[in-house]
Amino acid sequence: MTIIEILKNAVLESLAIYGQSFTPKDFQVSETNPEFEGDYTVILFSLIKNLKKSPDVLGSELGKHIIENNGSIFYGFNVIKGFLNISVTDEYLTAFLQKNHNHKSFGKQQPNGKKIMVEYSSPNTNKPLHLGHLRNNFIGWSIAEILKANGYEVIKTCIVNDRGIHICKSMLAWQLFANGATPQSTNMKGDHFVGDYYVKFNNEYKKQVEELIQTGRTKDEAEKEAPLMKETQQMLVDWENNDAEVKQLWKKMNAWVYEGFEITYKRIGSDFDKTYYESETYLLGKDFVYEGLDKGILYKKDDESIWIDLTENGLDEKLVLRGDGTSVYITSDIGLAKQKYEQYGPDQSIYVVGDEQNYHLKVLQVICKKLGMPFADGIYHLSYGMVELPTGKMKSREGTVVDADDLIDEMILTAKRHTEELGKVKDFHEEELQKLYETLGLGAMKFYLLRVDPKKRMVFNPEESIDFHGFTGPFVQYTFARIQSVLKKVGSLQLAVASEQQTTNNYPPSTIHQLLPLEKQLILKLEQFSAAIAQARDELNPSVIANYVFHLAKIFNSFYTEHSIVNAENELKKNLRLSIADMTANVLGSGMQLLGISMPDRM
RNA sequence: GGCCCCGUAGCUCAGUGGAUAGAGCAACAGCCUUCUAAGCUGUGGGUCACACGUUCGAAUCGUGUCGGGGUCACCA
């Protein structure tokens, strides 16, 4: 149990003396504002109405009662206006520290038997990944880790959008303009190579449309009649008819893209337990359409197309099958959702998808519900905001995207520059250096993208490079490296002995009441780690963890500057501070691991 | 136009019913003979878009206005 939970229970027990029943939701407990004495605060306003007591009287009575019955945990209180401020005893905190400082998985929950699927990443195979994909990947990966830390079994999945008209565009452009060039012959990364042909297509297509408009066509007509568009559509038809030549080209170009993606995914540490390919799933979902038709949930229009009416849900009428019997996006998505459920039987299925698809995901869930799918209620759209540039949205077609590979390179280079300027690791071998640059560069980038609430849009300014100071990944990594340095200096042997002494022989009573403010603050903060993990799960929000580790590191750095660990006043203090340092490093390490960020021992 | 999201310091963001609204960056002033200065300490910086309302108490909840974005495809 956390201290806040203990305090809440203590309040409830104390309230029982008034003969009324209360629940934990009837009052709030928060951290005490630093300007007042105390560690945690019970807010009394919501209670005084029912009890018809003044805040002062209620606060005093509660405070007294809580301390009488929980003397080993709480020791002093004051009541100011409607706030009851209570202090936590040093005994409790030191005992907590002794018990947990060496506990590597502190804060994490035991398996709870529930299974959650997390779908993220979902790239298109016609262009390389950009900054928006990075945000998606980092959020998805981190959410999976956070769920695991809360005891869930997690299956990470990815649906690759490897077919459709947009894929044919780059295929056609390659056929027309490449003269047989390959990633090898041009020495390019496969996904970038293919992406360039997608851009090429759009440029040429635009020219054709403009020419047609000059001959007097409307924009709509021109867009439909442009030869490139007609050829693309023909190619899609050929693809669906299993035309050998088209399929072969498709396979060849997709292989190039996968090769490129593989490199990027490996660098950023994204991985999946199961990858679905749209080319294999796009035909799914037709069976339920005919079922739904029989049940009268769906209806057919004159042109044989099949629809569902969602107007009673505040949505529109939605097409689920074209007149020619082919699927649309929503149909295969429902089919895939069903397949995922049949294959893995998750209790919940989280879709990490951009907020521009809010409507689509809403429709998906509503249709599944109407069709009586058992997994409908478990669908959850983790809707994250777009990464925008100061000039607005990133648009592939206008070349205003921040390329993922470029950004990663730049981050690693910046890490290298900082490291060389500081010159602290001159004894590192080339391989160690390279690893360090990656750890720091990726750490900075992941932290930057995860420290913001996923739901919110965020602005990235390419002119200002991502920082390595302040509220950043490297700041937390630096704190960790400093601790490692201290622990190394003392030697792991001594630390082991120290912790053994502490658990077998308690501190003499005369010394335990003397935690210094920063020591106490740190232990209190460490104690809140499990609450942070739980909050991150409740909100499906990695930024909770980013904020937590930053604040912990911040307090530690103040402590580190203020008090010497190795040259502490006496052996007891030294052991205490070593335990604090050790536990801080452990918690920073597991917190950052939840964000997909690794820690260097030196930097 | 309908529906949805957002508006907090110069910039990027926390805070979503509690005490005098916080960080980081940027600016300025200090701190390395002592465990890593990618650090620490301090200063300045706010009409929480605006108005009205609910409440003992509102950045937080409600209504309206203004501003920004998304979406409303037989694209994915």
C-alpha cells in the first residue's frame, strides 16, 4: 500500500467515530504545499457539510485520532483553514528504503491474468517514416511497457498498409521513370528510394491535371481523366486479379521498403509480436456483411452497395461494401479486429492511431457493437495528436515532413558533439562511444516526444534542435550516470554489506528521526513510483512517467549538490545515502525503460 | 454548415474542483582544490483567450463569444 492509501484508510477509520459512513471518494488527499509543514494533506471541505463541524475542530480531531492509531507512520499535524497537514515519520521512510532500495522491479505489479493488444506503427509501404510515425511508435511501445508493468499480458501488433491505390502510384512511377534503378544501384535506403517515386508520381500527376484544366476540364474531371490516374487504377485492378507481373513488381518494391523499415525500427527499438499485412487481411470482413444483411442491420442500395445507418448514434450512413462487391477500409478493419480477437482473445484492444481518424475509429466501434461482436466494448482508440511544424501540419506531398532517419542521425550527431565537447569519456573505445551517442541521442528524442500528453498536438521546430539540458532524456541519464559513478567508487561489496546490516540491525532510535529535508523528499518521491505507474496506465499516458522521472532526478541533483554521499557525517548517514542513491538509480532506470530509453553508466 | 479537439510566461509544455498557477528553454546574476557543472542556487517574466454562471472555493465544471485545428470519401 502506498502512503496515500494508508492515509486515506486512516482517515476513513477515524471518520467512523462520527457514526457516518464515507468512501475514499468523499475526500481528497494530496501532497502538502511546500510552504506549509507536513507531507500529505487531507482536504476537509467536502466532509464538513455532512458532519456539521468547523474545519478546525474536524481537522484537529481527525489528526489526533490518525496519529494515535498510526503512530509508526504519521507523527505530527496542523490544520490551516480546511487543510489537515500530516507528516510521515522517518522510521517509516527509512524502513521503506531498507526494504526496497535494492528491489529491481519496485513499483511494478504482479500478473493480473488480463490480456491487452496494442496496435501501433501501421506504416504505409510507399514512403519512409517521418516524425509523426516516431511519435506513434514511441507511444505504442511505451504504452505496452506500462501495461506490462501493471501486470497485463501485452501483444504488440502492427498492420502494414501494403496495398491499395497509393502503393500502385509509386509502383507505376518506378516503371515509368526508373530505368531499372534499384536501391543498390543508387546506394539508397529502400524506403527512401520507393518514397521518391511516390513523390515523382505526384509531381507528374499534378502536371497532367494542370494541362487538362487548361484544355477546359474542371478540376474534378481533370483529376479523374489524367492518364497516370487511369493507369494506376488499372494497376490496382491487375493487382487484385493477381496479374503475375504486377504482383512481382509489388513484391520487389515492398521488399525494398521493408529492408529500409527494418533498419529504422531496429534503431528506435520498435518491435512487434505479430505483424498483419493488409494485402492478406483486406478481404476479411465480407462474411459479416452478409450476416448483417440477413439480420437487417445492414441494407442494400439500388446499385447493390451495402450500407449501415448510424444516424441514431449521431454519425452518418456508412458504406461497408461497394456495388461491385469489393471491400472498403472500414470493412477490412472490422474483419481484422475479429481475426485478432479469434487469434488472441484479448480483454482489450488498444489502437494507437492519430486523432485525424477519431471519426473512423468511432464508426468501427459502433458497427462492431451493432453487429454484436463480443470484442466491441474492448476497442479503445488511443488518439494522439499530430506533430506539427511552426508553419502547420506536415504534408508529404509538399515536402514539409521531418524525416525519421534524418532526425535520428541528427540527434546522434548532436550527442556526439556534446560528448566530445565535455570530454569525459576519452578512454572509451570507438564501439562504446557509438553506443553512447545512440543511447543519448535516442534518449533525447524519445523523451522529447513522450514528455507531452499523447492526446495533445505538439509543435516541433526543426530550427531549434532538441535539447540535452533541463527537462530532457539526457538530464535523467546524467543523473543515473552520476549515481553509478558514486556506487562504483564505494564498491558494490560495501554496498551489499551495508544493506545487509540495515536489514538485520535497525538504525539506533536516536538517529532515525533525523532525515534531512532533501533525504526525506527523495524517499517520499521514490515511494510514489508505483502510483505514477498506475496513473500512467489509467490515463494511458507515458508523459506521467516522463514527468515523474524528471522530478525525481531533479530532487536527486539538489541532494547530490547539497550533501556528500561518500563523505557523509558518519557511517549510518553514508549507508542511508547510498541506499537512497541506489534506489534512485533503480527507479530512474525502470522509469526510463518504460519509455524505451536505456541508461548509460558513464557519459 | 454539423460533430469533435485545443487556447496557461517570449517559446515548448505541466497542472483538470483546493492554499499565493509551476517546470524547461531563452534572458540576467552567482557556484567546479571536495562523489561527473549534460549539474546546482537565485532574479525577472501571467488578464490561465474573453464574458457570464455554478460552488465555501474555478485555469479546471456549465453556457455563450472570439481564435486555431481535425473530420464529415465507393482514399487508407
